Amino acid sequence: MTIPFAERKQNMEAVYGINPVKVLLAQEASPLKKIMIADGRSGASVKEIVDGARQKKIPVEWKERQYLDELTGRTDHQGIVGLRDSFTYADLDDLLKNRNPHLSHDLILILDSILDPQNLGAIIRSAHCLGANGVIIPTDRAASVTPAVIKASAGSALQLPVARVTNLSQTIDYLKDKGFWIYGADAHGGKNIREQNFNGPVVLVLGSEAKGLRQLVKKKCDFLVTIPMAGSFDSYNVAVAAGIIQYEIFLQRKGYEVQDQA
């Protein structure tokens, strides 16, 4: 099956999955150019997407599922694909301006060489849920924000600023000058996170899945923190570690009122 050139252009991106498409559709000025739905796909979520697209005059087309498979290069698109301009990264200063109004201090995540798109998406999702200003990733030797990352983040990558920089060391120095304390996650050699005081502007740095923090980045950290473990396994998955540490920071933040979800 041939994909039309207009849907293969390098400046166009296929965002797939119900939640990511809903997030883009909900934006006041939605960047979606077109929505495609697999033949036979139905349900409340599909109706919501179709109705929302109609209100915003975004074209909706029904396609064979194989067409969507080939367009996305995947089969887990849930039968919903939106076309938009390629992902736009935020500026570093955008993150500084994006403090959660319910929290007392800034929190920025720096990801040092995270390679797995699923991990990147999961980390962005927990950062968004736990009130971070945004996430910083390096330009080289790291996963970028792709449709797979957007889906893994459940659309959070479209709501939380993600900046991409060429030099993490210089970025850390810049944030130190702005008053941030730099905390590096270390599997074994840091202070127990339950004993660490996180009340202040925090940058949390997490290293790669295989090797952790690079030495140059590690030396830039003001503190190293470690998550206690009951078992004998080597370390937590980096996305899990990011969630645990961010939750500890979240609990220590002053000024946040827990919302009743009942």
C-alpha cells in the first residue's frame, strides 16, 4: 500500500494513540492537520475525537488498518492517527517560566543519555504528573521525542516542555547560576532520598539505562541520591527511579494541596 507523499514529508509527524490525539485536539489552536481512523473503529473515544475534529474543522478520514500500520511503522496505534507538524522543542528559558503554580519550588529533570523511547516517555509522564517545570535531553546519543515517546507518555510530551541541548555540562552550570541545586541519581553511592532535603529549586539528573551518569555529568552534581532497596538486584529501571525520586520531592514540597480524587 502506497502512502501519499504529503503524509510522508519530513516536516510532518504521525502522532498515534487515543490519548495523544485527544491532547492535541484539545489545544485551543490544535496543530493537527488531519486525523485518520481505522475502518470499523468505534466507541465513545472515537466519537469524541470525530466530534472534536468536526468542531475545529480538522479533516477526518477512515482508512484500512494496514494503511495506518505502514504510516506509523507500528501496529499499536489503537486505530487512531493524527498528522501534525514535527515536534517542536522548548527553549531552556521556557522551562524556567513553567513552574507549577501549586508547588513552592522549581523542578527540572535532565536526562543523560536515555536511549529507550519507552523510558523517555514514561519519565516525561511522571514529570508532568508530579509538577516538574520540564525535561531536558541531549541532542546526541539519546532518544528524541518521537511519536513512540509521545504515546508512551500518554500525551504528556505534548503538554510538558521538553528542551534539547548540545552540552549538558554547560546547561547544568547555567541552571546553577539560576539558583538550582543539582541532584544526581546514583544506584549505590548517594544519600538515601528519605534523608535528603529537596526544599529548594531542584534539578534531578538521571543517567543512561546501562551505565548511569557519565563521570563528567556526575562531577557537576551538588549531591548524589540513592533509592533504598530491599532486594539484591543491581538497580531500578531508570523510569521507575525517576518516578520514585520525583514523588519524594513532591511530598516535600510546601504549598501543594492534595486534590480529593474520590
